[in-house]
Amino acid sequence: MIQKILLSNILFLDIETVPQQENYEQLDSEMKSLWEQKTQYQRRDEFTPEDFYERAGIWAEFGKIICISAGYFTLKGDVRHFRVTSFFGEEVKILKDFAQLLQDHFGQAQHILCGHNAKEFDIPFIARRMIIHGIALPDKLNLFGKKPWEVPHLDTLELWKFGDYKHFTSLKLLTKVLGIPSSKNDIDGSQVAHVFYVEKDIDRIITYCEKDVIAVAQVFLRLRREDLLIDEEILHV
């Protein structure tokens, strides 16, 4: 039961990704061909490969990570805080710094990673990008040979499914129905690439990413029937 997990043993996370290049024409001819093949069934006849390239950020082979935000609880007596931090800049540095965080502070057996749809998106994306860059996978991301019950990950989407595997609920919808202040009050995922490449406003993206991490933690608290975080308990470090 999730009530038995110590909050301080969970690292909540969220990532923001964009296409590897600002526009389709910057791809070499082989990558253009591979992109066309990869997306042929998603595109159907509605979009050209070039038109569809704005969605490249959802595939680790064609996208890259521009921000990883992480949050964790600190509990001292009756005092509870939720500390949020972000990694941004060059992708290799982001991945190495995040790997160092896992190794130094969340590498023990009792530690768990948690995100919304993280098992399907965030965690595999991080692991694949680490492999692409030749970065050693931290134990928490190295799932080779592990049985499902040995994987140290929680997913608020999966927890909300209650075994209904065809059901998908966005974080925005889940926070709404659970009475949690929405994290989606500025941009959404479809706008991240524009904000990154055109507006060049990484601070806005970091704020958006950190709000998602806080929202995931709030959902987890609601699933445990615990008090939601208030602003004074949230620390940006």
C-alpha cells in the first residue's frame, strides 16, 4: 500500500523535451528518411513529415531533454517541506547531474522514483538519452532483467487506473477532479518547443516543469488521503 511508503524515500520527477533540431530542414537526409518511416502511421495522410516534426520531442530518438525537475519531501518532526530543484542547459550535463543526484541521494533500495505517466514516458526517455550519450545508467534506471515488482518506480497515472489499462487521465484533469490547484496555468507541452527555440525562455519552461513535479506530489498526497502542500511548505532550491 502506498500509505506505507515513507514520503522522504520518493523522488518526484518530470521532464521537458523538444525536437533535437529547431526545424525539419536541419536534419540530415538519413534522419529525414528515418523520421518519415518512424511516423508514417501516426501521420497518415494528414501531415507531411516536415509538418509533423514539431512533435519530434516525444521520441527519444528524435528529441532531447531540456529540463529535468525533481522534488522530494523532508520531514522533521511535524515540519514538512517539499524541495524542488531543476537541471537545465546542455543535455549531457542535465543527464549527468541527474544521474549524480540519483547516485548520491536516491540510490538505496528503499528509494523510489515517481511521476505522472513516468513509466511510459519520462523514465524511458531519460534512460534512452543516457544510452545515446554514453552515460552509465544509475541503478534506479537500469531495469534490465528486473521483474515488474522489482522496478523501483511509482506512476500516479498507473495508481489512478486501478487496473484499468485502457484508461488515460492527464495530469491536468487529475488535479482538477482531485481539487488540486492546477499546474497548467501558463504553457502546455505543445508550446514548449516554441518557448525554447523561438522565445528562448528557459526560465518559463523550468517554472512549468517544477509546477508539474509539485502537482504529481500533490496527487500522491491525495491518493494517500493526506493534507495537500501549502505554498509555505514548497522550497525551490
